[in-house]
Amino acid sequence: MPASKLQPPGSRANQVQRGAIAERVLAAAAVKLVLVRAPAGFGKTTAMLQARERLEAAGINTAWLTLDRADNDVPRFLGGLAAAVAQLGLEPRVGSAHGGATGNGSAPLDALEALARDELPFTLFLDDAELIQEPAVLGLLREIIEHLPRRGQLVIGSRSLPDLGLGRLRARGQLLEIDAELLRFSLAEAAEFFRLRAGPALPAGLLSQLHHKTEGWITALWLAAMALERRGAADDFVERFSGSNRAVADYLAEDVLAHQPPEIRDFLLRTSLLRQLDAPVCRALLPRVDCARVLQRLEAANLFVTPIADPAGEPPSYRYHSLFADFLRAQLQREQPDDIARLHLAASGWYEAQGRPVPAIDHAIEGGDHPHALHLLARHAEGFLEQGRMRLLDRWFSAMPPERLREQPLLQVVAVWAQLFTHGPWGANAQLEASGCLRSGDAEVQAHVNALRPMLLAMMDRHEDAYDAGRLSLGRLPSCRPFADSVLSNAMAHIVSIMGQPGEAHRLLDAARRTQGGSSFNRMYTESVEGVLDLKAGRLRQATARFRMAVSATPHAAAYTHTHGNAWAGVLYAGAVYEANELATAEHLLNVYLPLARDVGLPDHMIASHRMRARIAFQRGDVDAAFELLTALEYLGHHRQLPRVVHSAKLERARMLLLQGHGLAARDELNRADDPAVWQPARVQQLQAHDVDDLLIGRLRWDIHFGDARAARPRAEAALAAAEATGSQHRALKLRVLLALTRQRSGDPAGAQATMAELLQQASREGFVRLILDEGPALAPLVQRARAAAQDSRRPEDPIVADFMQRLLAQYGSAALADDSEPAAAASTPGDITEPLTHKEIRVLQLLAEGYSNSAMAEKLFISDSTVRTHLRNINLKLGAHSRTQAVAIARRLRVIA
């Protein structure tokens, strides 16, 4: 992580103090987010820097992170965040929420967890946030804001309005906005600015006129001051000054630039191509210039450059103000267009000699030197491929002229890999067919094609075709490319596991390990598939360990690089965390991986990630968000032409409607999801997304709650026997849950308790929690009776099972248990309500019936949490109810609500 990202630009003694803005920030300790937003040149960074100094003087801990376009890559952003959090003196807590089922503190979002639990006041500054466009990174920023502790604060500087849920923050009083109107210099500040520059005095009338014309735009005033210092005659200049837009800034910059000595002017133009100015790299562009001296001279003259604070002992570094850098590059294009390619090539060569291929390739591409970029890619592309750096590769290949790329068949096939794992199989397949690689006689190219074909088919949800193609491909191994051979073995291990051949899958995974060498991508892939097999066999703890290894497989930036390549391991790991009921951590992970899974288009991962996010939202009472996520999943399925994804969204919607008590709506949704073309193959194939959620289970669930539980019982028993016969213990556990409910509802309480006892024994050993809780409160009485029976038994109580049952009962809460223990309360309710319910109380009851939490109801009704609690107390008194669930049941019986 470059030190320049973690240090703000150096402050100058002659800066105008923005005391009012700093005071606003200092006084806004209760808000979560301070947004400093204005166009370029309004002094956002300076205002943030001065606010930081005031906060530190008040004893508040601060950290700084300057964002750039590369931070749209989630791993890089997380790495920068971790480094910034380290500045605050925070460290991940061993044995924290990331411990247990989720590891020992090496999870990707430990930095977020460390921020969320800090008890001391702190402020984290993030500058240049307008450069962040990646939804996954914006989702992480929303998570940081949402989970900040009471004394934590985020200050964001941005040219544009970031997509961070600002409306909700405004409504809660958790947002302070500092916009261009506040950042503009007042007339007094403009006068102070000219005084501090110690240039020619500007008469009050001319100063007022200039301030009016610039509208307090700081950069325009700064440029005008430089022009005035050169010209001397202020009257004529101010009179001709005619606006405050970008064109004025360009004119003034050109006016200033035109009067620099030739050596300085040439230096400014030629080095404008660099993102960071260090004397050695500048010397590569201007070998005859004393670049260190020129940089010092520019800094001393306060001209164009901003110093970057570096660690003690390191040579100083600088950067151009973005406004001037844009102007200088445009000027260079006008004046020296023939030199641009040479300058970029010089920078590329310097970075190449320093062993930094990423900026070397970037400069070659930006300079239009595609042959040299391809030369560098030919040396490094397969290495980046093995590391799983697919997004980086895709960005480079997207910038290449197609005719140039056609000259490099091996790079073409690498580009297909990058396209596959960033944008999905359909575009990658079209790219492969158009590339000519399928007909190439090059053995290296054919090695990659051999692995790509079954992988593409599997990701298109064509598993039978993938199986046939993969068998042919395996017959051609070994090839001259171990990476491709290992990918093929991993892909086929996954495919044959879907086809019900776990033994063959394990053999193929062993083969993949033998050929993966140092490929972190293949190591991630192997451990992910092995974890899927463990999970199907009911070994959740072992599967979690493998998924955790998989997300940590990439060596870059230690524990924070969990999204190189694709979202394969990330969604699986989030699923294991979710199953352990660590919902906050699972949600953090899904904020990273769901957008990646959506982009790549892996059907099972799209289904699983959206379903988990929807269930988390539903569980906390945000029903609207839950259904929105399912609608988004359904739309994705239609857009990608994946019927299984469409019908999976309908299946999950039916489950949520059922839990809300809407039996008819749930049945209709199940009927809409019932497509034989989708579910007939799913009965044969062991698809990861449908291990414990398919149409058969959805139908059983509905029959238990609203249909004929007695008729459902033999179907549940037959499905359980089939799952056990194929070794699908994860599925068998879910079916035991449903079988316990069918026996209870069909008049066999003893059989239900026996099934429940067996289920709890197995689930407790591996930590399956959501598998039980996701069936809703109907299971709570069975768990309570199992707990009572274990306590009454003469045999010693198993401490693991006892603790597990206690955790389940704590999650159900007293309301779910009271409904079973006090059925007479509802039954004895009179036929009429003694005191009528108000319209607001009826609306609260409707939201309560739909599963909304207190806080979600408060937000939806625009009232406080305490007002919601008052309404609920009144409702219970009027209905004679003892719990929320009873209140809903009574209201439905009396037809107060549907």
C-alpha cells in the first residue's frame, strides 16, 4: 500500500483557515457521516485536513485514506482500509465474531469488525470518493457507515453524490453535508487568501469584483492570484475576467504556464503523465534534467504540485492537482503529440526495470503503445491468470485493439479466461468462438481451450453437456499448461459431484493438486470444491475451514485479498458463516461477493447469495428489502436466460409468504415456480443451491403448515431415505426438520420428539443453526420439549447438545415459546374488541403480521421506536394478547387484518 494513500497532502502555513467548517465537523460528533461534496477546486481536501487537525487537537483519533480508481477492486480497497484502521491503533480481535466457525481473525472484513467495536472516539477520512463506482465497494462503504459505533465517524470527500443511502441517513439525523456553498470563500476569506500570498495588494473594490466573478471558487482565485503576481496591473485583468467555469481555469493555467521558464514548462508538460512524481521516474522521462531540484523549486514556488507525506528518510514525492494535471495532459497532446508515446514508453520501461509490471503495462496502454503492452502481457499474463487477477487482465484486454490481440492467440485465450470470471460465460463463449482459438494448432492455446469448454458449459447451467465435453477433455491430459490442466480437473470434480459421483470428484481434486503448482487461483478452486463435497456430506466445520482457506488463497495483501478471480469461494464462505448464524459477518461478506457473483453469472452462486441476503433482511424485519432482493434475482434469471434462477426466486418468495401466514399467496407462488423443465433435472443432479431448498421441500413445507400434514409424511420419509442412500447428509438434516414437523402436525408427538432428538444430536456436532431456524417459530416448541426431556432424563446431559438447544431457544425468543405454552389465551379471546383499534394500530398490526421489526416499522411509518412500542402495548391490551404472535392471530380471527 503506497504511503501516499495513507497520508493527506502536506499543509502549508499560508493556507486560509476554514474555522467555521472545522467547527461544524467538531460539533457534529453524533452524526455517522460527514459528506464534503463539491466540484474540483473548491478546497475539499484542505477543509478535511483542517478538520482533522481540529479533531486531533480535541483528542479524537483519526486516520486518512486517499482513494483512487484502483480501489474499485475490492481487495485493494480492503487492503487500504486495513492499513488506515491500523493507523487508528485497532487490531482484529482474536476469537471475535470471525472466530469459531468463521476462523481466527483472518476473515476479509476484520477491518470493518475492528471499526464497529471500537469504544474510543475516532474519525476515518476518505478522500476522492467520486472515483469509486464499483457496487461492491460502495456496499462496503454503506456497511462501514451502518455499523459504526456510537463514537465513530466517517468523513468522505467527493466531487459527486455517492450512492451510500444518504436519504436514510438524513432522515435519522446521521448526516452532515458540507457542499460547495459552504466551501466557497467568503469575501473576508478571499481577502485573507491574497494577504497570505504576500503578493501585490489588491484594492478592496477590485477584490470584491474578483470575488463576485469567481463566486468564491478557490482554484479560480488561486490562479488569478498567480496571474496578477506576474502582470502587476490588476485593473485591466479583473475587468476582463469573465466567469468562474472550467474554461476560465484553463485560460488562467495556460496564462501561468506560458510564462514559466522553458525548463519548468517542459518538465510540467512531460511529467503530467505520471500519477506520482518521484525524482527517479521523472528522470526516466527527462534524463538531462535535475528532477529533484525542479520538484523542490516547484514546491517552493507553490506552483502546481502538492507534496505527499512519505515515511521519514524516504525521498519526497509529489502529485499534481487533478485540475492542472488534466490541463497539462491536454496541453501536451496539443503541443507534443508525437512525444506522448515515447514518454509513456519511458515510464513503462522504468517501472518494468523496477519489477512493477502493472504500472508498466498501464503506461504502455495509455501511451497507445499496444505492441509493447502486448509484449509485457505475453511475459506476465499467465502469471496474473494463475494468481486469479481476472479483473485486472480484463481491463487491459478491453483496452487492446482487437486486430492487435488477434496476432497473439495465447493472449486471446487468456482474455477469454478473464472475460469468463468477470462478466460471465456467455460473452466469454462468444469471444472464444470469434477468436479462432478453437482451430489453433498451437499446443499451448489448445491446452487452455481444452479446459475452457467444459467450464463454459457448466457455468451456463448445462451440466450434462459439460460432463460429456469434460470427459473428452480429460482424455487429452496432461498438456503443456499445468494451470489449464488443474482448472480442468477442478471443474470436472465439481461437475461429477453434481452428477452424483463424489468418489470420482475426490480423485479429480487430488489430480488438480498435483498440477496446480503455485497457482493461488487453482488452490482456491480446489479447496472450494472440496468444501462443497464436505458440506453435502454434512461436515459443516470441515467445509467452513476449506472455504476460509479458499478465500485466503491469494497471497496479495495478506488477509484482505479475497476477491481475486471470481466469487466462487466468497459466496460459499458466506454461506458457511450464515449457517453458523453469524448474520452480521455473513452480510458483510455478501456485500462484497453478491455483486461479483451477479457479474460473473454463476447460477448457484447468484441464487445462494441473493437468498441469504433476502433471509437476513427478512430476519431483521426489513421485509421490503427481502422481497426486492428476490425480485432482482428473478430479473437476473430472465436477463441471463437462466430459468432455474427465475424459479428459485419464486420458491424463496413462497417460503417467506408462508412464514408471514399468507397460505394462498405462498401456494400460488409455488405453482408459478413449478416448471418440470427446471426441477426434473434438479431431482437427478445434486445442485449446490438446491441441496436443502428445492420444489419438493417447498411443497412439503406448505403441506405441513396449510395442507395435509398426514399425507406429506410418507413423502418426507421417502425423500429422507433417498438422501441418506446417496450420502447427502446435509439434505437429510433438512428433511428431518420437516419430518419432525409432519409427525407433530399429523398427531404423532412421540415420533416428532424422537426425530427432533436425532436431528439435534447431528446438527449440534457440526453447528447447523440456520437449517433449523429458517423454518420459523413452528419448531420452537419441539426444541423446548427436547430441552426439557434432556434435563429430566436420568442420563448425563450432553453439554454440546444442551448448549446448542439453549442457543436455538434464545434465538426463538419468549414470544414463539409463549404461543405454544399458552394456547388458551388466544382461544379465550372474546368475539368483540372492547375498545376499537385506531387506524395507526391496525397499520402496525398489518406490518407486524408481515414480519416487520420494531425499527423497520418505525422507519416505514416515520415514527420513533418508542412510539411503535407504545402502539404494541395498546394493541395487546385491547386484544387481550400476551405476545406479538398472539396479537396477530387474534386480529386475524376477528378479521381486523387479512
